Amino acid sequence: MRLFTCIDIPAYIKVALTDSLGKMRMGNCNVSSAENMHITLNFMDDVEDKLLDRIKEGIDGVSFGGFDVEIKGLGIFEDKLHGILFANVHDENSACSRLQKNLREMLTNIGIETSSRSYTPHVTLARCTKIGDKLRDIVKNSNEGFGKFSVGSFALKKSVLASDGAVHSVLYEKRATSPAPR
């Protein structure tokens, strides 16, 4: 099964992101549905069902304090075949990256492979077959703020591919040991 850990984002930020996407020409892109927008921490492809309890136990062993994030500006991940348009995630003291690293180490210790790419906290907005110059210019000049929020939990989710896109369901949720500092 396809699993991932993520931080859910509030509805008002999803609305702001969706409104911003509506202003762009996205001809070669498959836009993410608002309900599927989140900050991905780790993606796990083809996990055996029997490992689910071990993953949940491992998540219970990962301690983290709440932290604040801001979704601001746009970026592009690009390779030879496609590109991903995303919203940048800004946080103090690299809290997202530390949480992602701790989860990746836990998953590796129980024998689950995750991406070996360097981690950049982001919200995926669209997957594109081609990134055009207009979209590149929009991203280059983007500094729009979409909202701020306090992270108080993260989730383990299952992703099932369907003809009209992925369907995500929450399998487990982990709460922060303390709220975000004020």
C-alpha cells in the first residue's frame, strides 16, 4: 500500500492556494484538489500491510513540540520528464525538516525505504508535463502569503490511486508533546 506522513493545512490556506491557482494558466498541469493539499513529510511506496502496526509504534516513539509555519511564495521541482508546482513552507528553526528526518530515520530502522532526495518542506499544488515560461515567471516573482498556522499534529495516511486522482485516508495521528511557542 502507498503511505505517507504529512501535516494537514487549515481550510483557509487551502482556499487561498486554490484561489491563487485559479488565476494561473495551468494548461499542462494536473492541479491538486484542495482536500489533498498538505505538507508531505515522508512518502512510502508499496508498504506491506503487516508493517502498519510497526509504523504506528514507531510514530509513537517520535517526539516533537508544536511549531508555527507560514505558507508563502511558489517554487518548482523539475526533472527531464515533468515538474511540480508547489507553495513554500517557512518555519522557524527548520522544525519541519527535523520532524521529517526523525520520521525517516524511524522508518529506515524498521526496514521501510523513503525518498533519498534532500527534503524541502512544501505543499504540492500541481504536477505538470511541461513548465512554461509564463509559469516560471509567475513563480520567480511570487511572494504571496497564503497564511500561517500552528502545527500541533501530523498524520499517517494511505493513498489510493483512482481514475480522478488520489484518495487519501487518515490511518493514524500523532499529537505534539507541547504547543507551538508563543
